[in-house]
Amino acid sequence: MDMGRESRGEKDAMTVEIVFALVSAAVPAAVIFAVAWTLVLFLDLSGSAEKSVLAGGALLGAVAGVWRLVRVLLRFDEQRRMGR
């Protein structure tokens, strides 16, 4: 393999993997935020409690999303370097 020069197929595989990583990161982030939103609705929170729960849900969702994104891309890079 010529290092630094990717074939069209390799570029397409990278594009697909990046899109997969973004979508698979958005799902847990959205689920975690939805759980926080559901807690606010069912517990009838208001004021600072509502803001705190939603901010916590957004923060945890963002962390989970970034974690998933990084894991998928690192796994892909490792497999690519091994020649799979």
C-alpha cells in the first residue's frame, strides 16, 4: 500500500465509517437527553431543578456521544492499519 495515497475505495470506506460514527454517536446522546427530558416531565420539575436536570442530561449525552465517536473511529483506524 502506498502510504499517504488512498485509493477511491479507501476514501469511500473512510467516509462511510465517519458517517456511521456520527450516527451511532447521536443515538446514545439523544437517548440520554430524552431520559432527562422524561424525568423533567414525569417529576413535574420546574425552575432551577428543571434546568439542572436538562443540563446534566445534555452533558452526559454529549460525553456519551463523543465517547462513541472516538471509539468507532479509533477502531476503524486500528483495523485500517492492520490491513483489514
